Amino acid sequence: MRRILLLVSILSLTACTSLGVKPWERDLLAKPEMQLVENPMEMGFEDHTYFSKEGSSGGGSFAGGGCGCN
């Protein structure tokens, strides 16, 4: 019983040793279809609008009022 417990604990400790992106896998992650945001410019505009509207309530830690006159 102790050997089985020892074996299970050793295997569980070594299970996370191969995490991370390998150099030959980086080209797959750099493809446009793998990006979280399809259009970064549009996302920037949406972030600006959101933070301008929510500035009075502290949304996004930007200074300014809720009127959008930053």
C-alpha cells in the first residue's frame, strides 16, 4: 500500500514538468486564427469607449469623468 501511494505521489509531482510552449510550436500559436482578439484596433476603440463611460465609477483605473471628456 505504501509503495502504491509513493508511486502515485511521484507520478503526480512529475506530471507538470512538461508544461510550456516548445519552440517548434510557436509558429502555430502565431497564426491569425489563434489570436484572442480578431481585430486589435476595434478592441482598442471598444476599450476606450468603455473606460470613458465608466471613468466616474472607477472602471479600469483610468482618471476622468463619466462624460468621456478625458
